[in-house]
Amino acid sequence: MTTQPHEPVTFGQTPLRIEDVLALANRQVPTRLQDDAEYRERIAKGARFLDSLLDKEGVIYGVTTGYGDSCVVAVPLEHVEALPRHLYTFHGCGLGKLLDAQATRAVLAARLQSLCHGVSGVRIELLERLQAFIAHDILPLIPEEGSVGASGDLTPLSYVAATLSGEREVLFNGERRLAADVHRELGWTPLVLRPKEALALMNGTAVMTGLACLAYARADYLLKLATRITALNVVALQGNPEHFDERLFAAKPHPGQMQVAAWIRQDLAIDAPTAPLHRLQDRYSLRCAPHVLGVLADSLNWLRGFIEIELNSANDNPIIDAEEERVLHGGHFYGGHIAFAMDSLKTLVANVADLLDRQLALLVDVRYNHGLPSNLSGATAQRAMLNHGFKAVQIGTSAWTAEALKNTMPASVFSRSTECHNQDKVSMGTIAARDAIRVLELTEQVAAATLLAANQGVWLRSRAEDARPLPPALAAMHTELSKDFPPVVEDRALEAELRLCLARIAQQHWRLHA
């Protein structure tokens, strides 16, 4: 992927887009914190208002009370300063794999953007330190399991609060380090979190939202890649290009579906002469590809709305309104919109896996591939009995597709009552986001396998005596692919090539449809 120069991402009152989070997560863009005097005063005013309430011995959830079910337990003023450390300490019980570096950067960005609204009662110093973590690429080691998605991502975000305070571990300069040592090396004093600051850091939707931003970007590229793979397979299988006629799609004008059909027409250069048709109507995995991929295309816009509103929201509790001098107790930590978006996205993406899996099944089967060799083997006639081409790749693709489909069970309907029935209805948004990432991983594996098989099919078709020139877009793609993935003539282990293809997909290496 060719990266374009980016303006710095500014955390403050300017809304962020998914693309900003992606660029930041990939270390493609510098960051800064809005620092004009008016903005700094807005942030400071919230912290001062909280201090004034403490002086008056006001009752504020999580500041002068215990947390969650313990909100009825008053905390004497002499212990208020100790409460934030207790919050991130007892939540230090995450398990599972650690979030990778890209995901961790997205989480830090989502949390900082939420706190920048100035209604969380935190100091400007906390925002500056969190932005410095991003700028210096100091990444808290965050276990990915342990959140039910309301009261926010408490357990995973406790690792952010703790490392800002010089506790637990971070990844810095590629090494796993004690957070205290990194602070010392940089000449920083670890933060001593003020009342409400640990709660403000932890009581929000940053983990699920950061993951959702990354999932969205991957799904957007996968849509375009699956469209290109479909066009290659229409050529390899000598399909009927009239299935993508513009007039046909005007009769059922879902915009995304029309867009996918237009991309396929562009790839196939429909106005050019075509090969003789084997079937008046192709099987559904070719003929209905715009209808399958179009659902994802049409859904991305509203998914973006859900994700970006959450990204640019204040989603902790309570909300501190310093202007009106009010403390508003509510439930903005509830991740229902992200949960629904991710449950929806994983179903949309798994359908892409199923589509491409079916296309690959046609490619390898001599009953349906219109004259291509069995399993797409490029072996000579004398060696054909020894060679099996893409047979095992098709088996693997079937396995990856089945696992992707299995993981589409919606997480949001598995709400569990937790924490002494205080959190008695929870979103499961973080589990939904993690599921979506896993479904994307599996579907990208299916896409890699089907792309290599499609490229093999196009190569085999090009060797026929009556072969026609490839349309320009597909010819360019075939030439580029062939540099890294030569034709399979004699059987070879394809794992390394599949992994290289996956790396190319992760980099969004191929320039596809705008």
C-alpha cells in the first residue's frame, strides 16, 4: 500500500475518523494535543469543579464512594486519594493473549479522544501523558479477555491506568519493560491519579471501539479484494459477464450492490469481446457475487456512523458538567452500539468467506470449471497422476470458512449479570469486537487462498490455444501476483506463499477500486 503524507492527528475538540485511528495505529502519522488556552481552561475547569465538590464533601460516584455495587459505601475524604489506585489494582486480572501493538495504539487513541471532551473531570496533565504514550509508542501490555462491555472495558483499561502510574509492564522500543523503568529512562514522574481519573480512564468503551476501527478498515479492503477475486474467477471459469450488466442492477438499485457490479464490469472491461458461454446462467457464487458483497458495501456506511459516534463521545461515568456545575450519573460506558456493529460486521464478513470458498470449490472441480485441470494442477500429462495442485488448499479453505461461520454467533445476546447484579445488563461489545477480528483473520485466509487459486486458474486459461487477452485491470493484477506467486506446476508446500499473501492483504498492498 502506498502511504500518503498525513497531517498530524490532533486530539481535542476536532472529531476523529476511522482513518485517523488506522493511520495512528500503523504509526503513519504524528499526533498532538490541542493546546490553545481556551481548550486547556475547559479541561482544567472540570478538575477544579471536582476539587470544589470534595471541599464541600459532595457525594460523587467513584470519587467519594466505592465502585459499582459499592456505590452505597461512603469513602472518607482522607482515603479519597487512595481510591483510584485501588480501582486499577483490583482490576488487574485480565487473561488471554495480549493485544498486539496496532490494537493497543487504537485503544489509547480511543480513550484519549473520549477524555478530550472535557466532561470527565481529569487534568490536562493526564491527557498530555496519554498523548505522550502514543507519541513515544509506549504500549501497555493489555490482556484481551475480561471485559463484559459495561461498565466499560474496566479490566483491560486498568492496564492503561496502571502504566500511566508507573506500574505493570509496557512494550517500548520492541522490548517488554517495567513501566516504572520507562518513566525513569524518559525522565518522567509517574502520574498519581486524582479522584475520578482512574475511573475516567477505565470506565469507557475504548477497547471495543479501537478494535472496531481496525475491523472496519480491514472489512472495507476485504470488500474490494473479494470483488477483484470474483472478477478473476469469472475469467478463470469463463463465466457470463452479462450477469453484471448496469441495466440489470438498475432494476434493484441497492447502492452498494450496484457499486460492486460496477467494479466487476470495470475489471472485466465488459465492452470487450468475451469468450463463448458455457452456461446461460452461472452458479450463484459468480452470478450473485454483487448481491452478497453488496450487503457488506451497503452496511459500511451505517457501521461507520456507529463506530465514529462512539469514538467521538464521552463514554465514562459520571459526566462532569463544569459549566452548569452538575455531576450527571448515567450509563454511557454501555457499549451496545459497538456490540451490534461488530456482531453485524462478523456476519457480513463471514458471508464473504462463504462466497469465496464456493468459488474456489468450482475452480478445483473438473465437473464445474469448464476445462481447467483437476485441482488447478499445472503439471504435464506425464506427471499429472503425481500432482494435486490446490487440493489441500481447498480443504484448508473449507476449514477456515467453517470456523468463520461458527464465530458469527452474536455476542450481544449473551449478556451476563455481574458484580452483585449491579451490572445486570451488559453489552458484550468487546467480545463482539474480538469475534469480528477473528472472523476477519479467517476470511482473509480464505481470500488469500482463493486469490492464489484464481491467479493459477487465469494462468492455466491463458495457455489455451483460443486464449483471449486479459482485461487491463486483471492483466496488471495477474502480472503483479505472478512476481511473488509463480504458477504451481509441480506440487509444492504453499504455506509460505499463503502467509506472504496474508501479509500483502494486511498492508493493503494491491491498489484496488477507489
